[in-house]
Amino acid sequence: MTALAELARQLREEDTPIAPHVVEVDGADGPSGEYALVMEAVREGYLLHYGESRLMVGHDPDLGLLAGDYLYALGLDRLAAIGDTDAVAVLSELISRCAQLHAEGRGDEVDPLWVEAGQKLGVA
């Protein structure tokens, strides 16, 4: 099962306002493992803030923002539990830099940052 499919499964099983909006994801193709799951959680948080969610449908914008915050925190919390402070720093910097670029109207520059962060975590 891919990390994105695993994340979707976990979110659907939680007793949260997010769960009813999480869709099934094809789990056949894509990265797997703990770091990939962390990266997918943070990526989905980013998409809920700045793009189109891959996992959620039928939610209002406020729930989308809260879900994005939740997924950022979920990813970083999982890394903290692993004890990988270097990876926490990589993803924290990524989140911060993406927010800065969007605030400056330069959102088209974020994709390479995701690739670089994935490489640093051994996911890409």
C-alpha cells in the first residue's frame, strides 16, 4: 500500500470532522514507508492550504484550512516520534518557504522545493 493510500485509510478511521470527507486512494503505485507517509501528510497539508486536496472532497474552506494544519502537525509529530530532528528541520523549512513564496505571489516556484525535500528524506 502506498503512503498516500495509508494516510487516507488512517484519516478515514479517525473520529474527526475530517474523516467523512476522505476519499479512497489507489494504493498500487507510489512510495511507501514511514518517511513517505510523513511526506504525504505534509504535502496534503500544503495542498489543503494552497491547492487542491488529493484526499478530501465536499469540505468547506474553513475545514480545509484546519485539516491542512492538522496534516502538517501530523507529519511533523510522526518525525518527532522517530527522533529525526534533521528531517523535522527539513520539513519545517519547506513549509515555511512554501508559505513565503505563496505570500510573495511566487507559488509556481514551490515544486522543486518538494522534490529537494523528498530527496533529503530519501523518499523521492
